[in-house]
Amino acid sequence: MRRLMITLLLFTPLAASAQPLFMKDSLGDREFFEPWGAGVDIYTMKQDYSISSLVLEFPGIDEIDPDSVAVSNDMSHIDVKLDAWVTPFLNVFVLAGHLQATTKVDLSSVALPGIGVSLGVLPFNYSGAVYGGGFNLLYGTDRWFAALNNTWTDADLSGDYDSSVSSYTAQPRIGLIRGNWTVYAGAMYLTTEESHKGTVDLPVPGLPPVTFDVELDNMEEWNYALGVGYVFSPKAHLSFEVGFGDREHTLFNFTYRF
């Protein structure tokens, strides 16, 4: 039972001898965690985007081939999570934090008609508040566990342009328990909807700004992940995860339960 408790501590989003909020009778005389948790996430990610739509309002520029435009995104955010055990296998949470990101749209292949000058790379720098919520499903034994984390987020952004970002993430994981340590492998499924619109100055003096509207999706939906966690006490733990493949990410979490 102790190892199962360590698993649950490590793999709630923020995760002792209390009961979950509901289904208390299902535990019998067994102990469980404190029902409430508070934690901090530090998250970074690098990925490529695909273009779902791109409009440039400039005379002579017709439809642009999305395959000729490369888009990359570099993002980091920190958030605070509050969570609660609803049943012995279900944890729900809300989060609020701050993100900072840069999305680069390479329009070097797009030349201005009659001038022959390319638009170059458009950098969209933005930051703002991020908020969301989700739930975890988890099952484990004394030696192994399986978990599925689901998170929905949205952002209130500021920057040089009118920008918006929303996402859904699913993270399946399976791993081993060895004392206070847990190691696991898994994956991340991510869908992102990002949009920017506004005006940009051209690299040629005397020409008016170009009005644009671009909508982006992540290029790849899946990447792989490896992680490790450690329980300092029944109320304090941390974990660290590295993602690799077509998308790279890191995720650090520290949680305290009460």
C-alpha cells in the first residue's frame, strides 16, 4: 500500500491519512492522501507548426502555398495548480499561471510583386495569463502504475498583435516503483490552436504595412516522454519529465498536500 501511495503522490498534477471527497467507504480501513493539493509546474516546449490559413492583404499576392512556409514555436510557462481527490482513482485540478512564447513564420519564399523583396521571417512575441483545468485517472499496484492526465488551457495574451492560444493535452504514462523513487515512460498528445492578426511593416521604405491573419496548428500531435519522481514525505514530492521526438518539452513539478 505504501508504494501505491507513493505512485499516487507522484502522478497527480499537484499531489497522510485522509479520505477522498467521495466514495470513502470503498477504502475500508486503508489510509489515503490528504484530499487537497497545491503545486507548481515549470514547463517548456519547442515544436513546429502547420498553417491552417494565412491571409496577406497586399496587391498582387494571391494564395500562398502553406508547404512553402516554415513555422516554429518556442514557449515556456509557470503555473500554480490546486487539486482534489474526488475518488480513489480520480483527481481533478485547476491551474493559473503565466506564459511567454515566440512563434516565427518564415515568409522568405513570398516575394512582393514588382519588387522582388521577400517578407522574411515574422516573429510573433507574446505573453500573458494562462488558465485551465483537467483531471487524472490512475491505477497502480505495489510495483507498477498506469496514469492518464488530461488538461485544457486557454490564454489571455498581450503583444504587438491580436493573438490567442488554446490547447488540449493528454499524457498516458506507465512506470515502476522502487522505494521512494518512481521512473516512467509515456507520451504526450497535444492539439494547439494559435492565431495572430494585425499589420507588419515591410522591409522596403515607403511601402505601407501589410495586414495579415494567420491560424496555426501543431505539426505533430504525439511525442515521447521519460520521467522520474521522488517522494520526500507523505506531503511533499517532485517530478521531472523530458519529452523528445518531433516535439521537445520539459516539465518540472513540486507539490504539497494538506
